[in-house]
Amino acid sequence: MTDETAQVSNSLADEIPTPVSQEPLIDDLGRTYATGKRKDAVARVWIKPGTGALTVNGREGGVYFARPVLRMVLSQPFQITERLGQYDIVCTVAGGGLSGQAGAVRHGLSKALSLREPGLRSVLKKAGMLTRDSRVVERKKYGRAKARRSFQFSKR
């Protein structure tokens, strides 16, 4: 190797950033906060170490999300990361329907877990939990009955 190529390779090595170990984001009360979104629903989620209690808009999680499918959606981030029952969850959610709200809470939980334990980010990212589901209802256009449906055609 010549001196010029050695200098070039050393200068390239200096420009490559070294991975920085990210510190967990925890507030004064020992909580981690994240915002989750799906459709029109927006969820503000706080997690802290505990027994796995879920509070949604001041009500118990099992009462607010009564359908078993919605409760399963909420537990997915904890099942994937093997943290089931280790965190208490307090969240406020607004907008959309119950399914969109459950998806928003799941998104917020995943983000909060990755902020609290940065090592879990790759597991959650691989499972698609950190990606916002960007599908929203298409707007109604003028000259149409709905977003795409035309008015009934009349020949005469």
C-alpha cells in the first residue's frame, strides 16, 4: 500500500461515525413518553415499571378495549420483546374508532419501549411495530357521491 492510499483510507475511517450507545429517555417520575398514530387516532402513551396495568382515558384498559382482538393488538409489542406484565401503561387517546385507537396505542407503546430500552429497537423495527400505518380515509371529491363513487347515471 502506498502512502497516498494509506492517507485516503485513514481519512475515510475518520469520517465514519462510530455508533453511540443511546441513553434511555426517562422523566423525573420514572416514565417514558411516546406518541402513536393510526388513521385519525392519536395516542399519548406513558410507560413505567410495574405490574402490567393499563389505563386508557382514565378507565381500565379491559373496559375501554372490550374486544379480545383489540387487547391482543395492545399486547403485541410486549410479547415480541418478552416484557409482558413488566410495565404499567397510562395513555390518552382521541379521534377515530376503537380499532384505530388500539393501533395508535400499539404504535405509541412500541415507540416508548424503544426509547426506554434502546436495545429493543431492532426487534420492534423488524416486526414492523415502529412504522406508522399511514392508511387514512380518502377525502370526498366534488362531483362524486363519495370518495370514488359517481352519482347514478340516468340515460333519460
